[in-house]
Amino acid sequence: MSSLERKSHRGQAVVVRGYDIDTDRIIPARFMGRITFAGIEEGVFADVRRAPDGSPKDHPFNEERFQNASILIVNKNFGCGSSREHAPQALNRWGIQVLIGESFAEIFFGNCVALGMPALTASESDIASLMDSVELDADQEIVIDLESMTATSKLGQIAVSMPEGPRSQLLDGSWNGLHTLLSAREEIRATANRLPYVDGF
């Protein structure tokens, strides 16, 4: 399997409950004024994780039992608001590699796919059961399979879904636009050489 392919994932999960959690809550705007994404994970959920004096609040991302989580479980319309790609970048750099939720904002979903992060949906009842289970046993392993489109936990197996186009991109590695572009460098160069407004410049 290519390192770019995303066919399955297994890991622990963290639960963040709430509807319409927007990108400003995921990563407040003051953390976006940097040249690179390096260190941006420090700002994940900053305003709901820390009080103004810097002391920790009661938030799942502060809990020791969730620090090894690579799967984020959420409710409806996660990632709404501004289209900032910093939100999935910050989550990914914190350690999240897969999201499962009731629904995701469209642009946030696209930004996740562009990072190779599956954002999968499941029914409201299945999400509720999975959230309860993870909160009771944070050490359990959850297995995500993009070929069978299932998520398996100690509860058993549930169906997950995502649009077929992004799913295919994750399965074959073409989600990585730069890699796809570079792998076709000879074809691109040949095409460029045939164009009168490119040749000679």
C-alpha cells in the first residue's frame, strides 16, 4: 500500500460533543498569523480548553486519557463557519487522523480530504452510542475501514459513509494534489513545450 493511500486506520478516539462547532472554536483566529502551520496544534480549542489566565478548563482535549487519540468523534455540522484550512491542520498536527461525525461543513470536509484525513459520517444513534462507549472506555481501539466503509469498536460494527469521489481519492492516494502533479511532471513538461506562450520563457 502506498504511503499516500488511506484504506484503514486503527486507534483510540476522543469525543467532542456539541452542534455547529465552528472553525473559530477549533482554532481561534489569533493563532493563524504565522508563516507556517508548525506549532498550530497549540491553539486547538484554545478558548474552550483554557481560561484567560491560562489554567485548563474541563475539555476532552485536556484529559490525559485522550492524549493518544487519533480519531475524533463529533456531532452535527462540525467545522462550520469560515473556510480556514488551519482548523483541520491544527487537529491533524495535534494527532487526529480520522473524524467521524453526524455531518461536516462542506469546505471543512474538503480541507480534511486535502490533508488525507477521512471525515466520515454515521447515523445520529450510532454516533451517540459510539460517544458513550468511548467516554466509558477511552483505551478501546476503533478500526476504520474505507473499503468496507465500517467502524468497528467494542460495541460492534457500524456503517460509515462519505462521497465516493473523495473516498476514491483517499483509497488511491490522489488526495495529495502536489504528489499527483509531480508524478506527471514529464507529461506537463511535454505539454508546456507545445504551447507557444510557454515555450521560450
